[in-house]
Amino acid sequence: MNFLEKLLDGAAVEWKTLGGVCDLITTGKLNANAMEDDGVYPFFTCNETPYKINSYAFDLEAILISGNGSQVGHLNYHNGKFNAYQRTYIVSGFKDSIEVMYLFHYLNHTLKGYITQHSKKGSVPYITMPMLDNFKIPIPCPDNPEKSLAIQAEIVRILDTLTELTAELTAELTDRKKQYNYYRDRLLTFEEGEAEWKTLGEIGAILRGTAITEKEANLGDYPVVANGPSHNYFHDQSNRSGETIVIARSGVYAGLVSYWDIPIFLTDAFSIHPDNNALSTKFLYYVLKKDQIKIHNMSKGAGVPHVRAKDFESYKVPVPPLEEQARIVAILDKFDAITTSIREGLPREIALRQKQYEYYRDLLLTFPKPEEVEAHLNSMEKSHG
């Protein structure tokens, strides 16, 4: 038996509408632009994270549901004073038969799929009041309220424990990133005489990528790298090998600095290749990444922003002794592995914990649907007929 069967221990499951387990389903009233920089109350909109505002319209325990936009169906839980956007749905007034966080976890598990299924085909998914009102919630052991709430509470305890583990790791990652940025800035700040300052044009080559479209590419093993943090598609040829520093040339990521140590095909971007007798490629990458905001601000163009390879010829960088470069790279590589690696470090642990949560959530919140229960009962009646 799986966890859910053990918890139910043969008890029935009744499916009730969301409107049947909550007294209040309504929406906020404010325009999304009502946020204030110095606000003290959360202002829930259709974004994932609430804004702040100085006034509140609600003071209650509630589940807030984003009603449209890219985050449609995203949930927030709040107990206290808050305000809400006119397309954010407020679920409150919970009946005694429902554990609030049990409802939260169940909605988080199934609501987005339900929204997509019931939205008009071809339209951007959105929520209507009837959709929410008729959404079905499984209530275990409905004839024994005490046992029902105990089952719900146990499901919440397990899922909350897994959620807390992920939250702790995420907070740890945030702290490590701050620590990384602090030490990176310290290590890459040089006093007079500790390093020479040279332009990239003096100590390296700046090479443009080769224009190609996805239609022109032949399927292969080499990532095609352009204007983004990751590759776009694959090609059967490469035009860069070894360590490569890439600067995205145009678009929303114009100026983004990335590092590659595998063969790639570089297209709408340019690469920087230092003379390794004077400057380590990885050291230069860390120097440029430290200056990422400054490099983004080098972009020009009111429509599609872009950076020019020519402008980097005069870009000055520190050149300490190679031994010092190697020492700095070794320290920053360790920090980088902890904070960014998906093969090791905290991001990998967070991804594993999230998968673990989803696995147990599916086990604990996948109840037999009403039609399945009815079919099972009919089958039992026939077998005993």
C-alpha cells in the first residue's frame, strides 16, 4: 500500500466543491499599479511575489490565487492584513471540515492543470469565478470529522517538512551568493602596484560569431550560443573550442558575460580570447562577471539594445601575476560550484529536494476521482449480484 492508502485505512473520500468548503471566494479591488515603495502591507497581484502598499482592505487568513498573466494559478498564503489586485482571487472563510494548508497543498498540486483544461482553447489561461467555485476538493473520511482533520494534518506535516527543507537550502544558497559576491569583489579589487591595467585589445583577441539560423543548422552535438544564458539549439559544427568567454551582442541579454569550456558554435555574440601567457581565461571571466552591471550599461539602442565588440578593445582589466590569478580562480571556482553548479552544490540539492516534495505530494494528494469511485462500487455490486 502507498502512503495515502495507509492514511485512509479504508475510509471513504468525498469530493466537495471549493465553494462548499469556503464561505468566501472573491477578488481584490485595486489596480496593479497601486503599489508603493514604502508600503508596509503585502499587495497580492498576478505576480509570484507580492508588492507592498500602505493600505489594507482585508484582515483574515486567506489563500491568494493569481487570476491571469504568466503566473496564473500561483498561490500565496497569508494570515493578517493585506490588499489585493482586482484579478487576484481571495479564498477564505474556511469551514471546520478543511485544514487550510491541506487545501493549499492540494490547490498547488492540481489547480494549474485545471485552469488550462477549462480555459478557452487558443487563449491565455485565466480564472473565472465559476471555475473556482466548482473546483473539486477531496475530503477524506467525511463521516468522522476528527479523523478527517487528522489525516489532512498528517499530509500537511509531511509536505511542510519537505517544503521547509527546500526553503532552508534556498536561504542557504542566498547567503552563499552574498558571501561569494563579497569575496569575489574583495579578491578582484587591487591596490596600486598589485596589478597592471591593460586594455583587452592589448592582451587578447575579440572575435565575432558566425551568423546562422536554426533552419540553417544541421542537427549535431555542438551547442549554438547567441544572446542568452544558455544555448539555443545544436549544430554539427563548432567554431570555438577550449575556454571561451562570450559576450551576448543584442537583445534583452545584451552584454551578458558567460563562460564555456566545451566546443560551441558562436553566432549572434562575440568572444574574448586573452593571451594566456599574461592573462588566464577563467580569471578574465571572473573580472568581467564582477563588472556585469557596468557591461550591461554599455548597451546602446532605443529599440533592440546591443553592445559593440569595438567598445571592448579599450576596456581595461587588471593583470596581476599568473600565480595570483591561479590562486583567485581556485577560490572563486569553489564558491561558484557551491552557488551555481547543477551537478554539485546547493542548486543540485534544491532540485533534488523539489523532486522529492513533488514525489510525495503526488503520492499523498492523488485521490480516486468521483467517477472512479462510482465505477468501483458498480463493479463490486455486479460481482456480488
